[in-house]
Amino acid sequence: MAYYWYGYNTIPYWVFFIRTLLLVAESKLAPKIPAVIVFGDSSVDSGNNNYIPTIARSNFKPYGRDFFGGSPTGRFCNGRLPPDIISEAVGLKPIVPAYLDPTYGISDFAYGVCFASAGTGYDNATSDVLGVIPLWKEVEYYKEYQVKLKAYLGDEKAKETISEALYLVSIGTNDFLENYYALPKRQKQFTVRQYEDFLVGLAWNFVKDLYVLGARKISLAGLPPMGCLPLQRTTNIMEDHACAEDKNSVAREYNLKLKTLVAKLNKKLPGLKLVYSDAYTIFLDIITRPSKYGFEMARVGCCGTGRFEMSFLCSPHFTCPDANKYVFWDAFHPSEKTNKIISYDLLKTSLAKFV
């Protein structure tokens, strides 16, 4: 594998190549996508949880250490998240702001807006665990946003933005790790495979709701290799802290069902361009072959011991000096460098039909 020096990172040739293509495209072409609109959990939440009463927050250091100005925005990362990176790559702004952030208004949200909430899931019971924004409420905020957008752009231009925007949806991990495996209620109601089906049914209804509201270009992300998250490895004592294969198996099984849902909805709903975004494969490759991507550590996160710390347990005094050497930022969330690699992989695969 060939590597190139790019800033302070060594990166594989294909990442360099994709970045180059994107930079050329940005300089010569007007954006094909007028806005990036985001729904989901902490993998994509740019700070909505800062404005609700919950402990699921990250608006303090060391979070945001490598963000513009070193600002802890509420993103569960040392820097930017995939929607930020994708927004910039398609010729829009370098960040997608949180809808509840009062420092932004409709003039900003017209080009990108995030409704995501860290700790939420498809299942309303998941959002109840940490008192965060349920998915149905994210949709209600989106309806409110549409009213504001029409007032700002006019009906015709707003309708065009709504239909041509790229919708990024990343959600589901908390439903398993924070809800199903952590609490007894859903386990008493469902086997894990039944719960997968339950969530897929909720995903079906969610996509149909967005479609009715005018969305047409939607990316539905599958689960990551959740058994390889540092927190899951920490608890996998019997297997010497290896990836928890039972959790990864569930993720793969669920993702196959999500892909089937995507195919069915594309046939059922005229004009819909729904894609399944496979973050599992590239993420697992990064974790299992970190040196290929210029990483030194994949078993633990940069924050603290990297085994269990996240949110308020992350301390600036016990955080690694260079997050670019780590696949994970904390015990649950990837570093900005990992987010970049995953985002560029999606841009050349599932999102290529939109950009």
C-alpha cells in the first residue's frame, strides 16, 4: 500500500486520491447538493444535546480539541463528524450546525442542519435512558425547520432544497448497547433477532415519514462493528478483551436486513433514492489493520485509559497528546481521522450517486 505525506498524517494513496478529486470538483463545479440534513445519534450530533437537560453531553474539553479554534461544540469527537466532512466535500460549509444551537439561524440551516441527539435510537425507549431527543421529535424539529425555510427562501426554492438535499441518517447502535443489552425490558419482549426486526420496522416508518415530507436523497447508515468499540472490548474479559463477536454478528445480521429494507422502499416509493451506507466494512478494516491507515492504537481510545471513559469521564489531563494515532477518541466514538477515512469511503461508494 502506497502512502503519502499529507499535513501531519501519512495516509493511504486512495484517501489522497479521493481528496484530490473532491478538491478539484469543489473548485470547478457548483454544488449538486443544496443542503445536508442530518438525523441520528452521537455519531452525527453536532451539539443539540447541549440545549436539553441530559448528562449525554460533550460540550467541554478535551472534546473539540482539534475542532476549529479548539472549541468543544458538543460533538463526541476531538474534531469534526462525518456530516461536517461530507458537507465540505460536496462544496458546502465545513460544518453542519445543530438545530438547537441559538448562535445559528435559518440563513445557516438553509445549507445544512443537524437534528441528531447523542444517546437516541429508533426505539423511543432508548432515548428515555438518558433523557435525550427521540427520533420522532427530531422529525418534529424538521417540520418546524421546513416552515422556517419556506419563509426564508420562498415556497418554490424551499421545496427544491428539501427534495435535492442529502439526508444523512446514522442511528441504531444505542438501541442495542444502551438499551437491549443493558436493560431487561426489551430482552423480555424480544429475542435479539426479533428486536432487529422491530428496529427495521421503525426505520421503515421513519424513511416513509421523511419521504412524505419531501425528502428524496437519503443515506441510511448501518451499524458499525459495535463489538470492537473499546467499551465492549473492556467487558469482554473471557476473550482477553478481543472484539465481542456476538455483538458484531448482530450488527452484520441487522445490516443485511437494513439493506433489504432499502431495496424494498426504493421499489415502493416513486422518486426515492435511498442508499444503504456501509460503514461496518471500512471501520472493521481500520480496527483490524490500523497501521494500513497510519494508526498506532485501535484497542483503546485516546481519552483517559481509553477503555471506558466518555462524556464527563474524559479529562484533559489524561488524554493522549495526538489523537491521529488512535482509531477511537473515547471508549465509544471514533477520532476525527477515522471519521475522515470513513466519510471519504462513503463518498466514493454509497454517496457517489448523489455527488
